[in-house]
Amino acid sequence: MPLKQPEKLILPESEWFYPFDVEDLPSSGKTVKMTADTPVLKRIAERLLVLDVLSLAAELRLTPQNGGHTVKVTGHFKAEIVQECVVTLAPVHSILEDDFEAWYADHEKAIPFNRAKRNMKTIEEGAEIQILEEKDDPEALVNGQIDLGEVVIQFLSLSIDPYPRAESVRVSEGDSLPESATSQKSESSAAMHLRPNPFAALKNWRPQD
């Protein structure tokens, strides 16, 4: 009986599916400019639980590291979104702009030294798992690819104000948010965790292999 071949992993499609094959990455690196079209903007708005995403553009720089087995992704995004004011429910327009950095690696060919050292120490000493910086514990490539659109969406989600207020609203420090706003926040938090977040290290937590 022939041996069963392992199933080939497939990169899951995000709302802004923009796969990049790292085999096509030159040694000098590559810059990728991206602009989301209307259907993509609508899907992102639904995922992030905002009223609308009017525009989203990003520029990313991919640089090979560690003999090409690791890829450093740096970038900048700019977006215009519309949210619902947590007090008046009126639409709130916001311009979000930020720089970001992410790391990916082929774990079958290269494991960063600090990650290997951490894993060995955990096995030998039974120590608590140390949380590493992402460059020392990069996300695994899936079938040699990175979904650049997903990278941008993840960092955009971290920039969104969870309690948007219209300019006319002045909430004193002692005031509490209405029940509808609290419910909206709970639903938003639950929805954001439906998809594993490769940048959860920014929230001081990362799933371990």
C-alpha cells in the first residue's frame, strides 16, 4: 500500500486576499503597493464591524532574511472609516494611518535561534513559556505564501477606536457608556477573535506551536 501523502496546506482567503509567493522575492527585497476596491472595502467593514470603510491603501516592503528563509514585512497603511458613535449612534468619520512590522518564516527550513533556545529551555527546565518578539518567533508561511491583505487588515483592526464619539459629544470622566455601546463592544471583541490573529503578540499573547 503506498504511503499516504501529507495534505498540502492552503493559504486561507481573507477579505482582502493578496497572496505573495516568497519564492518570487528577490534578494534585494520588493515593494508592493495595494489599494482596496469597493467590494473589498465592503467585506472589510463587515469583518471589522464598522459602518463603512471608504478607502484603504498600503505600501509594504518585503525583505528576505536568514538566507531567504525568513521574510521581514514593513509597511504603512492609510484608511478612512465610518463608525457609529457609542453615545448618539451618529456616524463618526476617522482617518487611520500607521506604520507596522511583521515577520514570517519557513519553519520546516529555519527556526530562529531565540525560539529554539526558548523551546529547549522550556523542555529541560519546565519553565514558563517566554513570550518572544515577533522577529524571534515569526509566523509560519503557508505553502510558501503570505497574504499581504490580511497583514494590513490585522494592523488596521488594532488602530480602530473601540469607543468612537461624535465631536459634539462630551462625556465626562464619571459618565458611563450606554448599554447599547457596551453590547456593541462585546460583539466586536468576540468577532475579532473568530479569526486567529498573527499579530496577537502586540496584545502580549501568542499561541504556541
